[in-house]
Amino acid sequence: MTDWLITNAELVNEGRRFHADLRIRNGRIEHIGPSLTSRGDERVFDAAGRWLLPGMIDDQVHFREPGLTHKADIESESRACVAGGITSFMEMPNTRPPATNREALEAKYARAAQVSRANYGFYLGATNDNLADIRALDPKSAPGIKVFMGASTGNMLVDDPATLDAIFRDTPVPIITHCEDTPMILANEEAAKARWGEDIPIEQHPLIRSREACIKSTRLAMSLARKHGTRLHVLHISTADECALFEPGPVAGKRITAETCVHFLHFCDADYARLGSLIKCNPAIKTAADRDAITRALAEGRIDVLATDHAPHLATEKSNKYPRSPSGLPLVQYALQCALERVFDGALTLERVVEAVTHAPATLFNVKERGYLREGYRADLVLVDPQKPHFVGAAEVLSKCSWTPFEGHSFRSTIAATFVNGQLAWQEGRLDDQVRGMRLEFAR
């Protein structure tokens, strides 16, 4: 393992921006300080005044392995992560077979150990009939329990009230929820089909998967969490109404927290006319007013975490008519740059973005020795050039699906380098495929 001395950097960490050097030894941050002198047995990396951030921790991705690897896999999507400055990810259980027991969960960890370029954690999925597996889960083995309280695939929609109550009561780890009310959605779908048949306009998507469906399900999750004192994290907030349900302030000490995703900060319903089903996702992208309210809630700390919900599908699948076009879009390669656009706009501070994409998920999930620029912590770092724009072309996409909703867009920053456990995994458009991530540890 190569040791490094990163010089002339502007570090952004724990609410501060300051100029310093950073020494990496044996994969960890050994020293942070001004004017560090090279020891001669390390490589020197001149940051040239660029921003040095802790690597992004994405707490919500779908990498499709096992069972759906024609769309994506752990190897391909972790490569895209590293190119985008994401050094750790937490992956969802709705694969085939789903990760709803210890054996399936550990099989994913074993596969990631072979191929993942970034650090990795995997959620255990809840079903209507795996309460025993949830109760038996080792709290150190997974970031949390994923509960689909809205429509999902296979057996992963938890819609039995008694089971749902018991999961919230007995979980040994945080509960992570997808909140949409299925009966509402189904009724809206039937009404749309009665009017348009198979030719439902894509613009109907945020009306079918309505704000009312989101609000009702989110309120239910929060009421169960308050009843049992559960540690609850509500995923991908998409409406202004839901933002108002959460308390502002730092993530530490909260029992109920919220997350939104980069596409809810970037797109709105006006973009369906241009991008169609390419931006079809669940919950749906809604209005510009929702987008602005979500951005404000993130700035206030009502929303604690900013992630991706990266969920690739092939372009041929997305091109189907609305009822058969799957929901989800690939995001990890450009997520951090997308978030930083709100910094350039003045809507978010750089310090707040770093808190939301690194510090907050590390704190929320008790991630051991990651998510901060601290001496002794793992050296997961991303170097951002805020002076170098990046035009997104299709040929550079590393996700297996080979497309991005950002094609043709120019971001105002570039991911110059990514370090994973002290290894230089990405530099100026080049990926080191020898780098491997590590299993995330949860200090519980």
C-alpha cells in the first residue's frame, strides 16, 4: 500500500474550511496540519488549492446483484461510485433472491469482497414473514433493516399491520423506509388506465404516485417509530409537505431522520417533457416548488442526509410505454457534482453538503472510523476541482446500463481524485482497477 502526502489542499470538514496538508499512512489519515514535510518514503500529491472532502457515503443504492446483473452489478456500479467521489455505499435488499436472511446477506458481502472498488454495506430486507431473521440480526452485520411501506417487487412489500408493528418494536438496528401508500397508488393507476389505457403520459407519474401517498405512508412510519422509540430513517423525501414533518438540527441525538436524493434537488416535473421515462423513479420527481422546499429543508437540517437511490435499468427497458417502463435512474457517478451545483447557486453551503453526504450518514449508521477527515480514520477522500467544468458525455458512463440523465449537461466542478482506504482509486478520468474496498464496520 502506497503512503501519500497531500499538500496545498483546502480541507472541508465538520463545518470548517481551512488550508492544510494531509498525510496518509497504512490506509489511514496519520496527520493533518500546515506545511507538512515529506518523509521521502511517500508519494506527494499536490492538491493545488482544490477542495479535499471526506469521501461521500451513499446510504441508498441498488446494484442489482444477484439476479438482475444484465442491468448492473457490484463491480460496475462501484467503479462508477469511485469516479464520482463515493467511497462507501449501502446497498438495498430487493435483489433476486432478496437479502432477507443471514445467508443471502453474507453472500452479498462475499461477492463485494471480490469485486467492489468502494467500501460496502448491505441492508437486510423486511418481509411479511421474516420477523425471526430480523430479531436474530447481528447489529454489527448490516447498516439497517429496509422496510418497503410502498409498492415493491416480490415479497418485499410489508403490508401486514401486525408484522409492521412487530418489526418496529423488535428491530436491533435502524429501520430504513420507502414510504408510499400502495392502495392510493393502485387507485390512481386504475383511474389513469381507464382514461389513457397503455398510453398514460409520463407527466401523470407524480400524480399517480402522488404526494398524498407519500405523506400518508411517512406519517404512518413516524407514528410507529414514536410508539416504539425506534430509530427510523425515512428515505427519498420528495414533497414539501413531508419536509415539514421533520425537526431541524444536527443528526446526532435524533431518533427520526430523513434523507432526500440528488435528483430531487436537480429535476422537476417540467423535465418530463424533455427526458420522459429516463427520470421516472419512485417516489416521483414532483414540482419546482417541492424541489425548492426540499433544498431549503436540507439547508435547515430538517432533511439530514443526501444520497442517490441509484437504480439502473437498460435504456431499452426505460423506452417502454409508461406502465411497463421501470422506475429508477443511474446517479452515483455524478451525484456529488450534482449536489455541488446547489453550492454554486448559493442555495447550500459547501460545509452543509459535506455534512449531508458524509458526516450525517456516518453518524446515523454508526460507521466506524469513516466519514470525517480525522487523524486515525480511514483515508476515504475526494478531491474536487471547483474551477474545472465537466461536460457529461455518454462515452464516459461507467454504470453497466451505459446512460445517464445528465448527458449533455455541464457541471461546474470536476472530481479530480478519489482515495479509497488510502489508495488512489481515481485520478483525472483514470480508474485503478486494482483497488478494492472494505466491508463497512458499524460501531454498535
